[in-house]
Amino acid sequence: MRGLPIAIVLAAAALALANAGRLNPYWTHVAIIAMYYGILAASWSLLAGYVGLFSLSHMAFASIGGYTSALLIQWFRLPIPLGIVAGVVMCCALGGAIGWVCLRMSGPYLAIFTLGFSEIVRITISTEDEVTAGMAGLHTHSLLASATRLPYLYVAFALLALSLLLMGLLVRSRWGLFFRAIREDEQAAAASGVAVARCRIVAFAVASGFAGLAGGFYAHYIGIMTPSVGDLDEMAKLLVMTVIGGMERLPTAVGGAFVVEFLLEWLREYGQWRLPVFGIVLLLTMRFARNGLVTPFWLQFLRLGEARVSPLSAAPTVPDKESGT
Amino acid sequence: MSGRAELVRGVGLVKRFGGIVANDAVDFVVAEGDLLGLIGPNGSGKTTLINMLTGHLEPDGGDVLVRGQRMSGRPPNVYAAMGVARTFQQTQLFGRMTVLENMLVPGLARSHSTWDEVARRARRYLDFLSLSDVEQLPAKNLSGGQQKLLELGRCLMLEPAVLFLDEPFAGVHPRLRDKLLDRIRELHQGGRTFVVVDHDMESILRISRRLVVMARGSKIADGEPDAVRADQAVLAAYAGL
């Protein structure tokens, strides 16, 4: 019955999608945005949670993905999916380059470096208004010719599911094992034969690529790209989502994105006061539940269907299939 | 050393930290089949030497050769891939990963490895090191001695030609220390080459076939343990006589 949790997740997702039409447009929009943040939170957890690279440039990559797609479509009349793919490729390349430049950095140095990169991107986009339309915002083509938001919900869900599947395969492969080894002790990982530099560059490139995918979708859903997509407030929001959910697992990071996004909307009547509340929740999480608030529930959920076994055999085991790199 | 292949050679290795010369033109050779003890007082430059010979520290002068190949500028994982494994003075494990996962990392880092083959080999070594019962525990939950054994096991997963063990007996219970010594002897008899750094003279002398002594960043003696122990310079520098 080890597959029971997966079956439950799939059944719940199918049920939710089948009933998505009952949501009013407002909550449909909230669900779409939650999925957008879900992709970003999962990919940031790949970088920060699995490899231990605390980058603050993730939202800058979402912004780059969105602008790249929007501009290429505007200039060359590319089909929208191709524009989004071009944004992903651009983010992978830039992310890999940033990963290479930051090879010897970690902790606060890496955070400050990526913060600087993020600000350079934001200010460049704001300033180059002949190209990007600056603070006025760059109008983008809509991904779907639909009068309702429901088709966007299905697309957002498909992108989130695809992202989780691909990132899940990565973290369950030997690369995932190397990522965690680097997070635990970079020097020992190198002594164990792990090509630390290559792993760090790959992690940066992959995570940035998924951020670009989320940004590309966002650009062609919202219909306008502004520099604020990549600003520090957005990065702080993503960080809160991922940390509150649990940054060392992809599903818990996505759970955090959903919980925070829906709560932010639900508590909207409290205005700006809801933001300090989330700040306090973040502080309490860091102090008392460093694995995140969603993680204990997720671990409990994963135990569903398991026979009563000894604690030793209940712990994670070696993947029983060959997994390529 | 005659007739035996040279595995690692340090030629005129120099390392400075600010005004301190940690290694001053040190020549060091490890040949196939050696079981070499590297001793010296605190601050004599033993760990610095090991760090340079395993790629963790770039020398300021001199060169490192592995199987005759110049290694300057190469990262530690290349040394590992060429059969040079090491443990650390302060045990450095992947603390929140399980014991088995700690073993899988070096195994899977080797080219052409597969999960099944690596997992089989990891379990064989865990059995050899009496760690099978704890394979699913996080490494940080092991005792100090078990952690030293696991670090040795992680090295073995590289199927190395030479193992540099930096203070493997430090803080280890005497019973586990004996087990560690037995395992090192068995592995040496099985064809592995060892360089063991430790302050525990008794343990070093129980296993070493060759002894190298360092003091103030220089090598002051290199030879048979009995001859080295009788060396006046060694007595003066190491024992303070």
C-alpha cells in the first residue's frame, strides 16, 4: 500500500479539477496564482532546501522569464508556448552563469550577491522603458483565447504537475543525493567524489529555468509585466511561503505557497495587518518548526497505508530502481 | 619502496597562512602497499600536508602528483576519482542523511555505477564495519566511534588506492579503536594503502610499517618505526626531550 498517498493525491486533484468550475472567478484567480507561486516555491526549495544555496534572485528569474517571452513574442511574433520556452532557456543559461560565478560563495555572501543581481535586474527593467515599458508595464499577449479563467486554471495545474514531476525525478535520482550531500557538507561531498561545482551550476540552472517557466505563464495570464514581479517584496513572500511550508521537500513547499496565498486573500479584510501576522508566523516557524508547518502533516500523510513496521524500516530507503543522471 | 608503484607524491610542497609557514618545501611519497604513520606535535603541518595531497588545499609552491600525473588546480573530486580518499580531523559526515545514504554518495559518484550495485556494495561494507544495524539512522545520531567507522566506510565506497586517515582514533572508545585498527590491518592485508595521522602513538606504532615525522612545517624523519623512534631529532621535536 505504499502507493496509497499518491493515489489519494491524484484522486483529490482529479476531484478538485472536476469541481473547479464551481469556483467563482475571484477564487479561481487565487487558485491560479497559488499554483504560480507553487512552481516558484518548489523550485526555490530545490535550490535552498536541497542544495543549501540560499539565493535571493529567484523572483528576478521569474521576471526575466516573463519579459523574455513577452518581448520575443512582440518582436518576432513567436507562438506563445515557444516564447515561454525561450524564457525558460534564457533563465537556465543565466541561472547557470550565476551559479558559476557564485561557486565559492555560500550563506550570507551568496544571499547578498543574488540580492544584488536581483536589484540590477529590477532597476534595468524599470529604467529601460523603451524596451520594457518600464514602470508603466509591458502589455503581453494572452495565452488562451478564453473569456473565463477556468482554462488558465487547468494550464496552471498542468504546469505545476509537470514541474513537480520533473523536479521530483531529479531529487530522487543520484543528483538529488549529491545535492543533499553538498547541503550537509560541501567539503566532504567533494572528498566523496561529487563534482560540487557541476552540481551547484546544474541546481542553479534548473531552479532558474522553472522560475522562468512560472514567470512566462504569469506574463501571458495577467496580461502585463511590471518590474514589481521581481522585486524584494515578492522574494520575501516566496521565502515566507517556502519556509512556512517546509523548504526541504517539494510538496511541502507547494503546500506553503497554497496556505499562504489562500490565507492572504481570506484575511484581506484586515488590510496590511495580515502581513505582520505572517511575519510572526514565520518567526515562530523558524524558532519552533524549522522543517515547516506543513511538513509534519505531509509526513503523517505519507505514512498512510504503511503496515505497522519498525521505526528503522519505516525510514527512507534506497531507491530500488536504476536511476540515471 | 623499490619495485612498488608510486601512488601519491608531494614535491617541495609549500603552504603559508599569513606569516606562518605551515609546510616548508615538504617532499612526501606514498607507494602502493604502504601503511604509513604520519606524526608530529600540534601545529607541525600534518593536516595541511594531507589537505594538499588530497586536493583540498592549493599549495603555494611545489606540486602534487597522483600516479605520476600533475594535479595542480584540480578539485578534490578528481583526486577521489583517481583513487585518493580521505577522512577528516573532525568527522565530516552528511549528518541528516542516513548511514546508507552516506555510503551511496561516493559509490554513485563513481562513473558507470548503478544503484543496485552500489547499494549491494554499501551493505557489504556496512556489515564489515558492524554498522548494518544502523543503516537507516541519520548519521548524526551515531556515536563518535561509529561516525569514524562510517567515514572510513564512505572512503571505501570509492574503492580507493590510498586512504588518508586524519586522526581516526581521536576521541574513540578503546574497544572501537581496536575494531578500527583491526579493520585497517585487514584492509591493508587486502591490498589497500594507508596514511594514518594521529597523536595516539601507541595505535600508530601498532600498525605502521613506515613512520614520517613532521615538526615546524618540515619533515624531520622518514623510515622504519624503530629507527625513527630512536632518532634524536624526533625525540627532541616530538617528545620535547
